[in-house]
Amino acid sequence: SQDIREGGITHEFWKNKYAQILKNEGFDITFEKSIGDGKHVDVVASKNDIRIAIEVETGRSDILTNIKKCLEANFDRIIVVAVNEKIESKVKSLLESNDLHQNPKIILSCARRTI
């Protein structure tokens, strides 16, 4: 189903951008990967025994729920892509207030600085 919500195009763009970066590093990519319980991860990159979850945050979804579902699914790395600086600081404070900011698995990336 095509994601045509407002923000959908931005979301798709960054999903593809990050997937391409990891694909270039030899990872296999799966979009909208089901992790059970009706939950999905935007992008899953896997290589050998390494599994990386990528969640693109435009500010329209429950960021904390997205991070927690990835932690529960035991990914080795969780890349949270904030599409802009405003979302980046929102994610930062959510991680801090939930004591997740020191979790080595979680990487916060600001999309604007990736290009």
C-alpha cells in the first residue's frame, strides 16, 4: 500500500536513502519487515549475524513505541533517523527521560546531516 500521508514522501525518501547506504556496505535490505504482533520495522538490514533496524521518524508516530519494539525484537543496532533537527531533539529527550540514551544499541541520526 502506497504511503501517501503527509510526510509519507519524506519518510520514503529517507528509508530508501539509509537502505542504500547499508546496501552499499553489503547488507541485505528488507522494507516494512514484520516482527510479529502486527508490528513492522521501516527497514531491516542484515549481514552475517548482524541485524540493524532503521526507523525513520517524521514526528507523526509514537517514537518511543517504535524504539521499544526494536529493542524487544533484539536487533543488534537500532538507527533512529530524525528527519530534521526538531525531531532529533525530541528523540534525544525521549531517550533521556526513558533512560535509553546510554543504550549502545540505539543510534540517533539526523537525516539532514547525512546527505
